[in-house]
Amino acid sequence: MSISDLGSLGEFIGSIAVLVTLIYVALQIRYNTHATRAASHHAITDALMRTDMHVCDTMYYQAQVGAGDDGLWQAEQRYLGTILTSRGGGQWLRENSLSISAGFGSAIKEIVQRYQAAESDLPGRLEVRYGVSP
């Protein structure tokens, strides 16, 4: 094998290595794009949940001082009980409890306890969730 043949072989091996590297980089970019989209989705969802909780906090406060519609607050309690007793809602609440006012936090604890107590009893749970009596 001559020097020229070895040079040609080296170029061939080098071009294969460049091709493999490009494929690897393309796969990494694709993976990173998926991860970035997932993180963005999570951030948006978390921001919407936080905004929603602040709106609920305001409804709670207004109902407490007589400036808001108590019926609206009652309906919102059913929503909060459903959301916050879910696995994701409970995790969100544990991670973000410091961003909730003290009075609203106490109300949320009571709502969550009420829903968790009714969780094992399907008819009771439906009564709590939908605000109907037996």
C-alpha cells in the first residue's frame, strides 16, 4: 500500500466520521427541541395554574368581605377540590403554597380535606364535587 492509498483511506475514514458526527448532532438537536417544548409547555401550564389560583384567592377574599358573589365562590370550591386533590394539583400546591395568602391557604386546606375525606365514598364524593345533597 502506497502513501497515496493510505491518504485516500484516511480521507474515506474521515468522511465517515464526519457523517456519523453530523447524524449524532442532528439527533441531539431533535432531542433538545422536544425537551425545550416540554419545558415550555410546563412553564405555561404552571403560569396558568398560578394565575387561576390568584383569581380564586380574589374571589375568596371578596366573598369573605361581602364584596363578591358567594355562589361563585361556592362553585369555585368544587373546581378547586377537583383540581387540588389530583396528583398534579396536589404537587403544584405543595410547591407553590408560599404564593397563596394565609386566609385563602386555610380555605384550600379545608376544601382539600373535604374532598379527600369523600374520595373513598363515590356517592359522597359526587355530592361534594357537584354540590348536590342525597
